[in-house]
Amino acid sequence: MSDSFLSIKVLGSSRYKVDLVEGVTRTNFLSICYAALTTIGLLTFISYATTYVVVENLNYQRDQIGTIVGDLQVVAEIVLLLVFLPVGLIADKIGRRQVYAFGMVTMGLSYFLYPLATGIEELTMYRIVYAIGMGAATGMLGTVTADYPQNHTRGKMIAVTGIMNALGVIFVSLVFARLPKTFADAGYDEVTAGMYAMWVVAGMCLITATVVGFGLKKGTPTEEQKKIPYREQIRSGLAEGKNPRILLAYFAAFVARSDLVILGTFVVLWGVASGVDAGLETSEATRKARLLFVTSTSAALIASPFIGYLMDKGDRIKSVSICMAIAATGYCSMFFVDDVLDPKYLPLFALLGWGQQCAFFAATTLLGQEAPQMKRGAIVGVFNLAGAVGILISSGIGGRMFDAIGPSAPFILIGVCNIFVSMFAIYVSKVAPTPLANPNQRP
């Protein structure tokens, strides 16, 4: 690699800096940071929007909402299964920023339409629109995050975007999730209050689309990439799974790539359902439920710099095992929660957020290390596909477990999955350890 590259000092510290690959500018870096700040936060608002519309607009009963919300998530993940791989391939052909902007515009359209739904069938159609946008946006967020840093600072780059993700989620939870209550207090009825809140979020999606459309790096990773046929790229993305380390990244994605969506879906649903059961208005129950999500996300934010630093200092395969074990502990701890709105359980939700962030960082950092640049878009597509399959299974089963067994059941299911991936990482560390003797050695 050429010595002509930009080095970004994070928090003004030379010890915590991100070395970017040649051609990536400060504007490109700041644009992806802003995109990380807004994208994940805006997509997690779907958990608030879905619960709100199902309970308030469509008037479904408490014993049905877990299954309905889970089924909507299943539909979204089926769409993502169809979207993620083509998105990666198209981005390799035409460029990241065009696909990213399309994703955010489409997400904005779905938030505009969502509160206009008059039944589950119509809501499902709008959820499909959302899933297409989410697939394009999150696929490009992961791809660009993998594109920009040099390998020896990859963990720090992911930590930076992870911190931005967490800040965005906290902002959305503290500000946007409160908007239905704010509009209700201003005199609007509950349905109109929710509609205005979702339209504000739709506007934010359009702003992010503008930033990524103009601010990210132009072009594709290499001109040669354009010459590779789509079919060959698909085969190459799947064939890379023969590498045990990439296969491990795919398995890690199964439980970690979209854990934040699952966490947001069932934490918010749990909190809102408990509040409604206690006689609260939907807007007030939503306001109370956000504290649980903010607690989890704040813990993830605090842990992010430490996780990123350790991922760059230690062996990344072993780090996957440790991180998945921490995630399993967080998810399984939900077994001990009786009253979700009781503040004494907030430390367990903090542990949940910490574990989720560990799992996400471990999977993404390992993928970025192992994926060749020429095949990265296709590999990220398969990586996201694996995450979509994980959510498809956990949402479909988890929603029914939520209604039939209890609200903690979906979390315990994911915790058990994390245990299996942690054990598989131990196996991979023995049969296919990282080739470099020094994990910090530059490629």
C-alpha cells in the first residue's frame, strides 16, 4: 500500500487513530461517521413505530402483539434475504453511495406510509418497503466501514462507527421516541401524534440520503471489479465460506449482524406491553419503554472504545469466542427479569447492550480482516444474508415464544445461539488460526 494515506486522530489522541486507505478523504470519513450516527438509530425506530401502530392504530390485543410483531419482522427478513446479496453486487458495480442513498430514501418513504396503514396486510406492504431500504442502507454501512480503514486499525474504525451507532440510537430513543407523547401533550389524538412522529423520522432519512449521496467516496473499489460477472461474484461470496474464518464470520452474523434490531423489537415491545397492561396510554408506555433501550444502548456506547481497542490488540478469532460468550450472558440474563419497568433490572439491560455490542464488533471486525477487497461486496452480502436468516428464525419463533411462554423467551433463544457460536470460534482457533503471527502486523 502507498504511504500516501490519511490518518484520523479520534478524540485528538495519536494512540487512538484510524489509518484510512489511499484515496479516502476526511469528507468521506466524516460522511460515513454521520451515516453511522443516523442510519442505525433511524432503523431502530421501526420497533417503536410498529408497536405503536399495532396497539394504537389497529387496536390489537395484548396476547396477539408478540406474534404480529414477530411475523412482520419475519416478512422483513425474507425481503432482506432477497435484497442483501444483490445490494452488495450492485454496489461493487456502480458504487456505494448511490446504493446507500437509495436505501435511506426508501426507508423514509416507509416511515411516511407506516402510520397510514388501515390493516395488517397494508402494514406488511409498508414493512416490505422499509426492508428494501434497510437492506440497502445497512449493507452499505457495513461495506463502507470495511472499505475505508487499513487492516491494523480496522477494530478502531468499527469502534468509531459503533459509537456513532449507539449515539444515534440514544438520540432517537430520547428525542424521536418521545415525539408521540410530545404531540399528544400538544393536543393531538394518539393516532395523529404517532403519525407526525413517524413523518419527522421520514424527513431525517432524507437528510441522511443527501449526506451519503454527496459525501461518500465516488466510484467502486477497483475498476477490475466491474469486469467480474454477477454470477461469478455470487459464487465467490459463497465459496469464501470454505475459509473457516469467514465461515465463522457468517455464523457470527447469524446471531450478531442485526442483533440491535431484535433487541430493539422485543425490548420496546416488552416495555410497551407492560405499560399498557398497567393502564397507561400507548404514548406514555412508549416513553417509559425507551428507558430500557437507552440503558442498553448507553452501555454499548461506553463499551465500544474498549472493545475496538482489544479487537486490534488480540487475536480476532479468540475475541469472537469471548465476545459471543459475553453476549450469551447478557441475553440469558433476561430470564431473571420479572417486572421489566422496575428500575432494579436496569443493570441487566446494560449487560444486554454490552453483550450485543461485543457480538457485533467481533463479527464485523473478523469479516473486515478476512474479506478480500475484490470480493468484499459479495462477501458482505452473504454476511448480511446470514444475519437476515438469524433474524428470520429468531423473530418467527421469538414472537410466538413472547406470547406463549413469556417476554424473556426470545432473548434466551438468542443467548443459546451465541453460546454455540462461541464454541465454534474455539474450534476455528485450533483448526484455522489467523495466518499472521502478529495480529497487528500490517497487510
